[in-house]
Amino acid sequence: MRTFLALLFIVVGLAAVAVYASAFIVHQNEQALILRFGEPKRVVKSPGLNWKFPLVDTAEIYDKRILDLDSQPQEVTASDQKRLVVDSFARYKIVDPLKFYQTLRYEEGVRSRLGPIIESALRRVLGGASFQDLVRDKREDLMKRIAAVVNKEGAEFGLEVVDVRIKRADLPEQNSKSVFDRMRAERQREAAEFRAQGAAEANRIKATADREATVIQAEATRKGEELRGGGDADRNRIYAEAYGRDPEFFEFYRSMLAYEHGLKSADTRLIISPDSDFFKYFADPHGKMPDKPPQPAPQ
């Protein structure tokens, strides 16, 4: 009985090991190639649980997603004889695992086989285009042509090249400096022109403003002189009318104004006779000068 149970356990264990060794899972983003003693037998592209013969079959798993391949920067001569340093990358996916296994076997071999094809297509297509076409005008069309060439040659490896793009297209370092110097000289020339135009415009605006200020000032001076003249005329007229009505009061008022302006507290010095007409209101409130004694007749 014990021997039977032991044999049963061994059989069950071997069966479990066989089931475990014969089952494999293909994920949604994967595909598998079944090999029997190294010879391809079938391709599994549907995700799920799959079976193979244990110890006889092996499953090579490949990615179904779009993969990236970066190329090394390379120097390309355009049709207008301008040299460019082009840095590109490609996106591809494995569409035929059997052909991929027969030609490249592993994904690491893509760089060594597909990389030279991309570089050759870049030189061939970009060599027939100008620098302006690559940088600005026809870049999208050039990328489509490169992708078509690479995709055609990459089909023999079981690959589909989805896209080829240029990350950077620059002039070589020795050319970049001359281009930079030329661009800087051009910008400096434009800046000098803008400064000259600005200075001319500033001078024109300043001259216009000075002319308008002179005209306004002259007009204001003329109006001021007219108003001042009118005021002086009115003042003289009022003085004349006041003098005509009461000459004594007018004479008294003018004397008081003369005292106010002539006798100031700061430093007033007058060299004048005390009995002059200037001090007549000091001697008499009515402004009458005392009679002078008669002078004796000369002998």
C-alpha cells in the first residue's frame, strides 16, 4: 500500500512538472515562436495560455509593441553642398516572428542590421535635398520617403518600420561658427538701422515739439502783454478818474505807497533834504509845506 502511494505521488509530481513545463503564457503585448529542437514550428500571436511539448519545444517571446532604435549622428552633404550633422531615430515593430528569428534571432541584432539601412537611406534621400528643404520646406515629405525606403529593406527581417524622424540637424562645428558670426553681423546691421531710424524719429519729434513749444510760448507772451497792457491802461484810467475826483486823496495815497516802498526795514538810506516834498506828510497831515522864511537880499 505504501509503495502504491509513493508511486502515485511520483506520478502526480511528474505530471505536475510536465504540465508546468508544457504551459506558457503569452501576454497582450507579446507574441511567441515555438521551436522544436531549434526548428520553428508555429507562431502564437493570440494572448492567453498556450501549450508545448516539454523538454522538446521552447518558446521564444518577442515584443509586439512599437520599439525605438536610436542611430548614431552622421554627417550628410545636401544637394547644395552644405554639410549637416543629422541625429535620427526609428520606430519599428516585429510583424513576422519567424522571419525575424531566421534573420536576426534576437532584438539586439536590430541595431547592427537595421542601423546601416537607416543611415544609408538618410544619405541617399537627404543627399538629393537642399538645406532649406530639410530644415523648413520639405522635412515631413523627406521623412516619409526615408521611412518607405527603410521599411522596404527591413521587411526581409520581419520588421515594419513605422516611422523615421530626425531629432537634430545641425551644421558642423566649424561651419556653425561662421554661420553664427554671419547671423550676428546681420543682426547688428539691422539693430544699427533700427537705432538710426529711432534717432531720426526722435529728432523729428523733438524738433516738432520744440517748434510747437516756441509757438505756444510766443502766443502766451503775446496774450500776456496784451492783458498786461490792458491792465495798465485800466489802472491809469482808474488813477486818472480817482485823481480827477479827489486830487488831495490821490496825492496822499501815492505818498503812502512811496513811503511803503522807499522806507523798508532792511536797510534804507536816503540822502535827501528833510524839508523836501517827499516828507511833506510828516510835517503836516494835510501835506502843506510850511512857509519858508524870506531870504535876505544879497549885499
